[in-house]
Amino acid sequence: MEIFAERLKELRIERGLSQSELARRTGLSRIAINHWEHCNRVPMATAIIILAKFFGVSADYLLGLED
């Protein structure tokens, strides 16, 4: 899940979003986003889908299955 953590943080920072702002705009929890970015927890499939749609990337990209 390290690739997921890296890509999530990279996409968030590229768009100039704080964890709190990303949480507000996606309806996800800021605490969950923090845990994912620090590899403390694994996101559920629904969260991956929400993030992929929000950032305009595929779930496979977020998970490191494609570049």
C-alpha cells in the first residue's frame, strides 16, 4: 500500500489541497486520509473509487497497478 499512500499524497499536494480540504470535498474522513497517507490503514474499495473519480485517475493507478 506504499504506492497508494505516495500517489494519494502526491495528487493531493499537486492540487494544493490539505487533508482537511480533500476530506471536505470528497466526504471522506481527514483522519482516514491521514492514516492512508502514512500506511497505517488500508482504504476500502469505496474510498478508492471516490478518490479515483475525484482526481480523475483510475483505481489501478492509485493502487500502483498501472503508471
